[in-house]
Amino acid sequence: MATIKDIAEKVGVSSATVSRVLNYDSSLSVGESTKKQIFKVAEELSYRKRRKRTPAHRRIAFVHIKTEEEELDDVYYMSIRVGIEERADYHKVELLKYLKGDLDNIVTDIDGIIVVGDTFEEQVEKLKNITPNIVMIDSFYVDDSCDAVLVDFERVSSQVLDFLLDTGHKEIGFLGGTQNFADDQPPIQEKRETFFRRYMEEKGLLDERYVFIEKFNVNAGYRLMKNAIHTLKDDLPTAFYAGNDPLAIGALRALQEENISVPDRVSIIGINDVSISKYIYPSLSTVRIETELMGETAIDLIIERLTNERKIPKKVYIGTKLVIRNSTKNLNSIHANTSQ
């Protein structure tokens, strides 16, 4: 595993600077280019190359939901991009990069299109007029004729909530964001919130006071947890399920500012296991999503479709793994010790 020292040496900064950047220290004065390089190196040092090289030259359009600057707020999308770029380079695939707002500018002499992030039906229909070889990554809407690389967020939510209940937590809060398809369409309830509500309602444990929704970034997590602390006071839940790691990281900072002990008073668990999750303090419990593999798989699907002339679309679900670190606590062990 890469260390903070490894990242610092490659970027050419101090280990303290790397640590503060990865912990989203708002008091640190460092340029955006340095921050971007630190996050990029952290992702690249976690990457592993796989499989054999494809000799044929391909041109694939890569449509991303985030700019590289916006990725700093959610490294999840950076790691998907790294997987796509590294896999494309390994297979000698030429990537033509676009943002979601550039769909009208995509050239037509391409072999396929990879689309990252939430996409709505009208956008997909526009892309299908260019090429039938489309792979959608982590999209709420998935066209039946397109390949897709997906995460089963219902299972992810069950992994998180089963763990929290099994470790004695009954009062569980949720930090999340909304699902946005386009500027002219209203946001809808995001699937992680939907699964959280359904699961907790089935257990008879859903408390609306514990649900806080805004955006999926560090600053939103900070604001949401501050709101939870000031609104709930002594009724603050013993645990929070955050819809992604940036939300959890922001929430950790808010809890630390308020001198609320993590995990002794509040446990917190996120999703994605982005590379920085193990470097923050306390290290973040989370669900590992193989985001680099998601990017790799998208390239592989297009190459396989082109090479084998496959017509039947594939939907590939990437497996997930619960990673327990220092931001969660087993309340059952406390109760057992107390009763002795």
C-alpha cells in the first residue's frame, strides 16, 4: 500500500502537506494544481495493471460528468477516470474527452462511447445516433441496448446497515445528496437514500430527524453534520451512514470541531473507499468499490464488443467489500463489559 511519504516524494512536497490536503484541511494555503497532483498521485499509486494488451488501434469518446478540478470534491470520479485512461493507454486506445455539456460536439468517426455518471434518456438517444457501442458507468438510467458497469447500491446499503445493527447501533442517521439529471429537471431522491429509508422502515427504526440531504461533497458533509449536531443536540444518533466518502470526511471534520468523539460517541461509515480514506484521522470505515476496475471494465466491454461483434448488451455489476477502520465502534462490546 502506498504511504503518505510515497505520495509526498513523488509530488515533491512535505508529508505534512500531503496529510493536510488528503484530510481537506481548509486552513492550508496550497495551490489547486498541487492539490490536484496529490490526489492524482494517490490514485495512481493505488492502481494495478491487468490483462493483455490489444494491438488494434481504437478511437473512443469518453464523456465525463466532472471536470478534473471538480473531481477534487469527489475523488470517486477521478479514480474511475484513472482506470479508463490507464486501461485505454494499455490497449493503445485513443480517448477523445468530453464533458456532459459537450454531447453535440462529439465526432462521428469513433468506435464507441463511454459515459460516466448519471445520464437521462434524451442524452442516450443522442449518443446512439453516433454509435451503438455505448458503455454507461454508474448511471441511474440505463438503456436496454447499451452495455453498463454498475454498483448494486441496495447491497452496499445493506452491508453498511447490517454491520451497524450487528454492532449494537439502533439510532442511525443518513447523510446524502439528491439525484440530478439535467438543469431543467428537478432533482429526485437518490437510490442510497431510498434504500436507507426502506431498510430502516422495515426494521422499525426509521427516524426522519436523522436524515440530512444536500450534495455529495466534503463541504456538504461538513454542513449537514453541523446541522445535525445543532438540531439534535443530545439526541444525535450513535452512527451515521454517509452516501459517499467525501460526505463522511466533511462530517468527521464537523464532529471534531464540536469535540464530539469519533467513534466513542458517533460512528461514521462511508462508501467508495477512495484512496484518501485510509489517510484521514480517524481512518474511515467504508465500503470498497473498485472504481479503477469500473473504468477498466468499460474499456474491455467496448473492445470485446468490437472484436467479437457482440450484439447482446451486458450489464456488469462490480463487487463491493466492507472495510472496517477506526471511525466505527462496536457498542455490543461496551454493553458486554458493562454488564460484567
